[in-house]
Amino acid sequence: MNYSLAETADEALGNAEQAFLHGNLSAADLLCHYVLASYPDHPRALGIRSLLASRLGLAENGSTWLQSGAHPNVPRFLLIKAWGQGFWSDMCHVMASLLVAEITDRIPVVQWGGNSLFHCGGGGGGGAFRHYWDPVSRSDLEDVVSAASSGVFPAKWRADNLEQNDFEKWAGPCSRLGAIHFLNRPEPVAVTDFYASLVDVAPWIPTGHAMHGAPLDEIYRYVADLYLRPAQAVRQRVEAFRAEYLAGHDVLGVHIRGSDKETEFHALELLNRQYFDLLDAESPLTKFFVLTDDARWLAALRQRYGDRIIYTPSQRTTSLTGVHNLPDVDRLALGMEVMTDTHLALSCDRFVGNGRSNLSNIVFLLKPWAPDACRTFEPPTLFWRNAYIHLPQGGGVWGFGAP
């Protein structure tokens, strides 16, 4: 049992009630679901969720979307701005936001500006996003700006500041808003710039939607299949490498993290040593396609398995600094490398990775693997909920919520 901000279910729900009273709907919702994961029929948790639904103008099961006060004949948009973290952390935010757009009848527009770690300068289109993915809709930022004159949520945004990045993102009356705040807003334009997760959106999928009640892996695949198509340059890179190096072989994809993950997870070296036992047991004919950010672990694998190791010529590090935080990294190339490695891993026959890494999580979730064909050391973190990020910085408990 993990109640995050509490030792007991009752304490967690007390915190949820206080968060609700202070307008921090995201934290209240997440704390309820921490408890409901262990006690699905807990009356107090269900009662708080009912209050949340009422505050949002929804039926208790999320089946009714009132859209009260919506402006008639005005296109409705959800502008999805960069979260500003690792590539697949940003993409998980995009995927959750795409589902929010769909279930609230908004047109999604993705804009990765200068706060994206994979931005290479210049603007236009979807910012950095357009280098890696086809557009998620036929609309663009200009369309969003045109509609914004009729109203924007949250109130910190206006038609003349929609291109700003990290604007009052962590502090202020409209900061740290999770997906739940966007479920039933009347404004023609809504802007999400703070992390959203599909595990948080899933309980609010309305009845009648194809993904209502579906397992999380199916929801991830649904969103990816519907909205995410790699850009042509990525597709060409993936297919060229696959045809030259992977085709015709039994290939095990291996994602092994190093660098800054060591500072987040102090048992990382012990975890990584488990890969050797697993790879040692494979057939001598099996090739290993290795995805890693750490040149030291790549060298160790090459020394042990020789030419059975296949890898792309990517930027890597030999320190505890993550590649995307290196001062001289080529950011556009790095994004292309992450995209290429991820989609090559999805083409492998089997896969093993680190459940504390978003890249491993994505490979685990986006392909309907055969039984026992895909595993992760440590449970996948994309199944976890995180209430901490919705709390105010520098102490305090309840956050600010939306006006």
C-alpha cells in the first residue's frame, strides 16, 4: 500500500479532503486513487471522488460532459506545451493530454518551445515536436491564438502570451494543474503545460468511450495508434538500421540506464548486474540490440558479448550527468536518437529494460508483446501516481488550484 503523503488510508483521505477544500483537485484525486487501489469500495474515497465530479460538473462516473457555458460556433482547442523533461517524460504528458482533448471534444495542438530539452532553435509549426512526429491535428498555433480572444483556461494565458515557456508553471494561482482541471472547461482554448499522466486520466474516461474501463496498456496503445506517427525522417532511419543490422536475426532489445539515473536510484548498479545473468542464458545465436545513455555500460556489454551487441551511433555520457543535460549535446540529434532507438526496440522479438525508466516503460506498453517476451527490472513507473508534483514548492501541503 502506498498512500504517498500519509501513513494510513484515513490520513491520506484527510489530506485529500484538505486539498479539495483548497482547490487542489489534482492532489485530491490522486490521493483518493492511492486508497482506491487497495480498497476499491472505500466509502470515504468514493465520496471525495463524487465531490470532485460535482465540482467539475460531471456525473459521478465521468459519463456526462456538460461543457456548460461553452461558446457556440467557436472551435475548441487544447494547446499542449512542453513539460521540459526527458523525451519520453514529455511524450507521456503529450499522450495524456491528447486523450484529455479527445474526451473533452477539443482539437489538440502540440507546441514544444525553447523549454523543450530537444529544441534546436527556431520556431514555427509545432516547434521541436515537428522534427520527431507528424502533426496530431490539422490545426496549428495560429488557429489557437485566433480562438483565444474568446477565452483561455487557465487565466494566466492570453492570446498574446501563448508562445511563452514555463510561465508561472511551478508557482502561482494557475500553477501545477493536473489533467483533472481540464475535464469540463467552457473556454474555447485550454493550455496544459504541467505534467499529465494517462494513469490519472484513465478513471475519468466517460462511459461509451472505447477506452472506458480498459487496461492502461491498451489506453497507451490506443492513443499512440490514433495520434502518434513518427516523422518521415525518423521512419527512414529506423527502417534503414533495422534492415541492415536486425533483419533475419533473433533479437533481444536491452535497455540499460546509467548516468543521472544513478543519482535517482542508488541500487542501479546492482539492478544492472542482473542483465548479465539474463543475457548469459540466451542462445549464442541471439543478437542484443542495446539502448543506453551510458558509454560505460555499453563498453561492458561489448567486452562480454562481442559482436552480438548491436547499437546505434548515439550521443552518450561517461558521467552522472544525463545526456540531455550536457552543455554541448546536439539536441535535435538526441531527440532523433531516442526516437530511433525506441522504435527499433519495438521491432525486436523480445525486450528487457528498467521499469524506472520512461523509455523502457514505453517499449513495455506500446507493443502487445507475446507472453514472457517483455520484462522490466522493477515495476513500470508509468503505472504509479505522483501527488507530490502538485504540491507547492518550499513546503506547504495543498497547492493553489485554479481560480
